[in-house]
Amino acid sequence: MTLEAAGVTGPEETVYRLLVTMGRATVREVADRAGLPDGHAQRLLDALAAKGMISQNDGLPRHYRATPPDVALLPRLKRRADALDLARAEAAGLVESYRETMRRGDAGQLIEVITGAEALRQHLRQIQDGARDEMLWFCKAQYVAMPSGSNRAEYEALERGVRYRVLYEKAFFDDEGAVDNVVEGVRAGELARAVPHLPLRLAVADRAIAVCPLVPGGPHGSPDEPTSALVRDSNLLAALIALFERYWEDAVPLVVDDTGSVAGTDGAGPADSLTATDRRLLALLVAGVTDKAVASQMGLSRRTVQRRIQRMMELAGATTRMQLAWQAARRGWL
């Protein structure tokens, strides 16, 4: 029997199927075909009529007809499906309430310790695959689990509409290919900013779960495997998000211009006296990248970098690099 999902019992289904094949029938005919006593057959017919699955005439002897299946069954199945969806939603709410209660009573439900680079990579992929709205990142220099440019899950998430806000510390740009990787990310839709220093590594998905390494480790840390924390909804998670927002507020916004250079968003356009190389160098300088890293990323000698910076300081009438950065923003050089 297959109609239980529509609220039809097995004996009722047997009688309904008989009427579908017979066209119309009396109580006696149904009882004979189903091998039932007349009284039992009558009760089943009355039950089917109450459910709108059969109809009867007013004459004698009384005949019964099956209501067309698409009229008799599909609306009932839809109501059942809607009720099931509602029950499923209520069950999900109860599950979340239960988990919330358990989290309040058990710290182990709030923080999960992750050991090892591979486990860390797996968790970072999982929270990105599950993200629906936004990812927040602190990117420090010298990777622990994911080398720069290897996080392909970011591009998949960006394609499905997840917003990425990423903060890079200046030492991050010392890594080989770092600037090119940032350019690729920004062109894909990443919102990037730079700060002189970040206090820790951090990834937050949908403001609901975070991954935060606890001790050094990995290829560029200690020789031991890294130990990280998976932090769920709690005051600790709220503090990590607030920390991100505080650094984001003070960071230098980065965009990518037509030449593939990383540039700030504070200005309206380049000065006529500055070349594309000058503008890229200036953008890296404002982002806090060291002379050595600038020289490496741009394929210039360190002396050439310093000479170009000195020339721009003279153009801006600046005596310090900080004054140069301020003048560059004020004059629209970025």
C-alpha cells in the first residue's frame, strides 16, 4: 500500500482502488470484490466519503464512484507536505534551542580544539563551503596551513555571492607572489585592506563560527603541528568580531587599477607627474609594505625604490613618508 502519506489506511486504499477500476459500485459489490462483510465495507465507504475521495448518488440502490485521484489525493498530499515542512522547521528550532542550552552548560560545545595543519585546512574549507553571507579574515605573514593563493574555496564562495572582507598586515607582502595573489582576490570581488600589524590569525564565517590558531606551528612557525580553536556563538566570538571591525576601521582600503597595481581608494586619480610604477610603489608604501618587499614585488632594486620615494616626497613637499602618504591622499595621487 502506498497512500498512507495521504492519510489513507490500507483497507481504505483497497476499496478506493476497487472503485477506480470498477467505475461505480454498490456496497454489496464492493464487499464481494474486497471479500468483506457488508457492514465493514459500508464503514470504509463512509470514511472515504468523509475524506472527499468518493461520491454517492441519492437513488436506490446507492452507488459509489471514486473521485479522480488528482482531485482526491494531490491536495491531501500537499497539505501533508506543508505540515511536514512546518514540523521539520519546528524540529530544527528545537535542535538549536537544545544546542544553545548545552553550550551554556558545557564550554566544550563553544570551543573545539583543532590539532594539525591538515585538520586546520579542512575546517577552513568547511566553514567557507558553508558560508552564506560573509567571511572575515586576518591574514598575517608566513602561512600556517594555507599558502598564499591556495585558498580556492574563497573564489567558489565569491561566485555564489558570499562577501569577503580581508585584512592584510604589511609583512604579508614579503611573501613571494603575495601582491599578485591579493590582486587576483580583489579582482574576484574581495574587499581588501592593509594594516601595519595584526594581533592574530582569524577566519569568521557568517558571524557564527570562527577559526583562530592558539599557538604557533606549521611550516613557518614552530616545528610542532599548529593548535587552533573552533569558536562558536559566544561572548568570545563577539569579541573576535569586534576586534576585526576595529582593525578594519583603521585600515587602508585597497583596489586594483587597470595596470594590475594595488592602490588605495582615498584619492580621485593619479597625478600627471607620476608614472604607473610610481603609483604602484606609492600604494604599497601607504599599505605599509617595507622597501625590501616593494623592491622584490616590483622587480626593482632597493636603491631605486628609495630614490623614487624621495622624488615623490619632493613633489609633495613632504619631509617624512607619513607626510607623503597624507599628501598623496589629499592630492588624489592614489
